Amino acid sequence: MTIKGLSSGTESFDGSGLRILIVHARWNMQVIEPLVQGTIETMKQSGVKEENIVIENVSGSWELPFSCSRLIAASQRQASSTGVDLMSSAPLSALLNTVSPSTTTPPSSHSTSKRLTGPFDAVIAIGTLIKGSTMHFEYICEAVSQGLMRVGLDSNVPVIFGVLTCLTDEQALERAGIAQAGREEKAHNHGIDWGNAAVEQACKAKRWATGSL
Ligand code: RBF
């Protein structure tokens, strides 16, 4: 029994008009994969369309702040260019690589008409840092958390902190919702919280931008 965790708010949010970017690291993919899937499924339950979720991967968590920053800027450049969908033309298409979530059905061919091409409404940075025997963990955790905060404040785009900072493999598995032998408590996939936070922050940021409080 624990008192920790996120309470659901009183408001529900409609994600159907949102365009969301997920950038995930490839270190510790066994936990990254379910975290990304949990994030995607949750956002889809809030109405975010699959074709409006853009997924990019980078090598490690250290690369997350820079990559989020550049991808946000690219989406804003794309939005301000008139009449041309840069998403489908090189070299931007190589940068903004739309990937269909592997466990879901790919978007149908006519879905391209519904695909949003504007700036991202929120960005979710997903990584998993697991402490080793050197000081790397401490340096990377600190830099990545500071870096991601800075990206959000500098860009005015909500950045969701989807980075697990774990002392052990078991802690990482548990937070990715992977059940472990001998444990009675059901593991919780934190991707669910990140998906909900992204939709909420994106909707609120849009509302606040219009001066509506
Ligand atoms: N990246 C992660 O996302 N999670 C890790 O647990 C992780 N551990 C690392 C441990 C060491 C000793 C090193 C050198 C790198 C590690 N990285 C990890 C990769 C790091 O985020 C980055 O990709 C590389 O340092 C290249 O810039």
C-alpha cells in the first residue's frame, strides 16, 4: 500500500486535434518499448490520432534534450512554410520519421488527409537510465533533466519528462509495467502517466495561449 502517485483530475481532455512528438532513447530497449507503447495507447484513448504521433529514436538519454529541441524547431519551420508539406519531402522526412506503433494497425491510406503538419503541441522524451558502477549515471541524470526542462521553457512547447532514473534493473522493469516473479503488487507502466500528461499539457497550453484561463 502506498500513497504515492498521480490522481486523475476532474477535467477530461480531447486530444483529437493534437500533434505529439515522442523521442525515445535506444538504451535499455526492453523497458523503453513497453513505455513507448503505454504512452501511445494512452494518448489514443484520449483521442490523439495515430497519424499525428511522430516517433523518433536516438541512441541514449543524453541525446534527448538536443534532439527534442531540433525536432521542435523543425516542426515550427515546417508550419511556417506555406503550402508545402515538408513532411513528405527529403530531407525533412528523414528527420521527422513517422513510425506506426508496432502493435497497432497502420494508418489507412486515406488517413494522410487527416494528418496534421503544424508544430508539435507537446513532446515526450523517453529514456531509461540505470545506475552502473561509475559516476556516469549521476552526470547524465542531472544533465538530461536540466536539459529537458530548458527545452520546454525555451521553446514554449510542453516537454514531458519520460526518463526513468533507476538504481536497479528491477526498478526499471517495475516502472515499465513488467510484472516480476514473486511480486504481488501489479506493476504500473509510467508511459500511461506520460501520455496523459502530454494530452493535458498540450490542451492547457493551447488554451493559455489564447488568453483563456
Ligand atoms: N543511456 C541511457 O539512455 N541509459 C543508460 O543507462 C546509459 N548508461 C550509460 C552508461 C555509460 C557508462 C555510458 C558511457 C553511456 C550510457 N548511456 C546511457 C548513453 C548516453 O546516454 C549517451 O548516449 C552516450 O554517452 C553518447 O553521448
